[in-house]
Amino acid sequence: MAIEPIESADVATSAPALRQATRAQTALNWVSNNRVRLLKFASVGATGVVVNLLVFEFCFQWAFAGAFSGKILFGVSNTVGFLVSVFTNFLLNDLWTWGDRRKGTRRDGLKRLTKYYITASVAGVVQISISLVSLMLVWGRLPVVVFGIDLSPRLAVLTGIACGMAINFIASHLWAFRDARSE
């Protein structure tokens, strides 16, 4: 069995592909190693959606209904729902998703809360942006109609949620809920 020599041109063209494959494998390994934490994070996120909607509805229908109207009522109610849901998500993530990490002092808790609000806000901006872009460039151009309902806007929102969740998880894992022993 003869071994063919490797040409230098073959090595040069395959090196970037090899690096890319290595990066992809590293990312897959990281996700695999953190899959339980990622599932916990997704579960907490689902509870956050429910909290957000419930608080929004309470504010929109009762708490602020007499004080504001129209778009201002919608905006204030939506903002309060977001703020409360981020706080409840922070508590659940701090206690459960990253409960295995050393937390530090009470003051460190306020730092983590601040970091989490920043992380969630950035992820929220990304989510909304990706939703709009994907609606304009992808989902708005595909006829996705089921039982007479156009699913395109909903699919765009889900696309944005997936991207926002990925950013929120990575930033939370590496920054907001970083183990106090590693700082």
C-alpha cells in the first residue's frame, strides 16, 4: 500500500476548513457539556414568558388602565411586565440554573442582578431586531399559512427568541452568573 505525499497546496486549502470544523466541534461539545443547564435556562425562560404576560395583562387591564391610554398604556404595561419577568428569571436562574456556583456576598448579588438586567436587555434588543429582519427577509416572503392563519410573524418571533436566548445564555453563563471562585 503506497502512501501518497501531501501537496503543500492541499494542506493550505484544508487548514481553514479544519479550523472551522474544530470550532464547530468545540461549540457542540460546549453545548453538550452544558445541556442540563441550558434546559434549566429554557425552562426558566418559559416561566418568564408567563410572568411577563400575566403582569402585562394585570397592568394593562387594571393597574394603569385609568392612568394611561393607548400606546402609552401598552408601553408602560409591557415595560413593567418585562422588568418583573427579568427579576423572577434572575431569581430562578441564580437559585436553580446556576445554583451550583459560589455566589459571594449580598453585594455580589446586586452586581449579578445588574449584569443579568444588562444581559437580558441586550438579548431583548437582539431578539426584536432578528424578529424584524427575519420577517422582512425570510418569513414574510414564505407563504406559511395553516388553517387560514399566517404563521410568518410568529415564526419570525420564534427566530428572534432563539437568537436572543442563545446570547442571554452565553452572557449569563460567562458573565452574570460567573462562579465567584473564578473572579
